Amino acid sequence: MDNIKISIILPVFNEEEYIKATLDSIFNQDFDDFEVIVVDDGSSDKSVEILESYTIKIPQLRIFNQNNQGVSITRNKGIDLARGEYICFLDADDIIMPNYLNVLHNTAITHDADITTCDYAMFNNKSNLHTFKTNCISCRLVDFDDMNELGISTSPCTKLYKKSFIKKYNIKFNENSAFGEDYFFNWKATLVANKVIYIKHILYGYRRNMNSSTKRYHASLLQKYENEYKSFRTFASNNGLLTDTLDYKIKTDIVLRLPALLRMSFRTPGCAWKKYTKIKKLITSDTIQNGIKISRRKQFILNAILNNRHFIVFLYACYLEYRFLLISKLKTLADL
């Protein structure tokens, strides 16, 4: 198949429970000029068997297998294999609305946009996504700051990327990170995109999943963020886009990551003292201290960090984690 309009990149790892719903949502698209690049990341369940059974129903399905290497390597392989003019990413437990590809593609063509993005809705096994749909579709031009403020910069899903500019700037997922890699992929893409169009319409369904990487413990998360900030600063500088304003955003973005960092530190295996020690090391780091000092944010917990009130910060981290677990548990019970 030559001159394919869209390549859907679909990483799969042990998703036998949900992959049928995902594939059915692809089959139901009212747009047919696409291919599906499935990269199975060493699944040990029936995911591959299910995928192969759909090749008759969806002839555009191309399945590639590899040993387990993580979602970043899997997505990067998908980018390399893609033959479409545009690429988009779909998680193997999510679904897309029937007009997802059509609306994104038409909008991208109309506005000559490098990135076209839309809204999404969270759903569970009981949710009816049709209840989330709006009656009209509107779109507007957005920039780097807008993407962050709208909360649509964190995931590569919900977006259609022009492949040529992704290749031109060699934008890839960090293969050494399994947390936050989406965020920085989009930072780089948004920074150099000639035009980003935001569609104020729910076209993507994001399934609540307790097995998500955001629910697990990630050691050395601060260091991974520091490496990502360094990489992004280099990327911006190499492309002549590192302004004082952008440098300020890079240095202070860590303040926005604090809740996640505190929760992750509280998940440190072992007794309360080990958790406390980990949190103290985190909040006394130069990156955190400098980020808070130059940021314009004035919050009680930030003052507590600057004033070395470590135990209060520890209690706050405890609150954040148990609140997170409680909400997740309640949502899980609602799915039953």
C-alpha cells in the first residue's frame, strides 16, 4: 500500500481483556485510508492470537513481534515502520470514536497543521462514551503554553502528527524512561510544529486501568525528569528556540510535577523512615529548591519545602498517596 494517509501505531502488551474493543473501534471508522502498525511487546497472553484473528476483518493490520522492551521502544519502532503521511498513537485498552480519523485528518488538511489534537473522556466498563459527545465540533489554533494549560500535552494519544516533521526533527520517545516519556515527546513536537490545531470535541476514550505505569513505583523519578529537562533544553537550543521564557518554564515545570514525585517517593519499599528519608532527599534537591524559588507559585506546601519542614511534607505525601488509592479503589468498585 502506497500513499497511505494515516498510520495508527498500536503498542500491545498482554491486553487480551480489552484489545477486541480497541480493534472494533478501529474497524468502525468512517475513514478507510489507513494502516494499523501493531507492535506486540512480548505478550504472554492471547493478545497476538486475537490480533491475528482480526487480520481478515481489518486487512490494513500489520503485526510485528518483539521481546519485551517497553512502550517507548515499541512506539519508536512503530514510527519507523509507519508508511502513512500522518501518524497517530492508540493504547491497546482505549477506543476511538467512529469519526476520529476522519475529523482529525480533515482538520489537519484544512489548516495545514503539523499536530491536530482533540479532547478525550475517561471511561470504564460501564460507561457509555456516547454520553460524552458534544453536538458540534469547533477548533482553534493553540501554542506551546495552551497545550499545557488545556492539559492535552501529556499523551501522544488524541493527536494526529504529520510524519514528515516528526522525522525532520528526529522526535522520539525516551527509551530509558517508562514514566513521563509521553509528556516530553509532546513538548518537543509542539515546540517545533508550524501549527497545532485543537479540536474541542471528545473523539478518544481513555480507559481507567489500575495496571497503568502511573500506578506503579518508579525509582529515581526525579533523575529521569532532570535528564528529560536537559534533553529538551538541548533540543530547543539546537533548533534556535531556547528563549529566556522557555528556560523559565523548563526550570519551574518541576513544581507542577511535585505531587507525582511526592507520591512516588512515598511508594518507596520499606518502613516509614525509608519513605521519609526518600522524601527529604527529594525536596532538598537543587532541582526542587531552585524550581520553587524562581517560580511565582505561592502555596503552603511549597513554603514548607523551602523552610525545611520535612515532616509536614511527609504527611502531605502520605495524604496524596492514600487519597489517590482511595479514589482509584472507588472507581474500581464502580466498574463492578
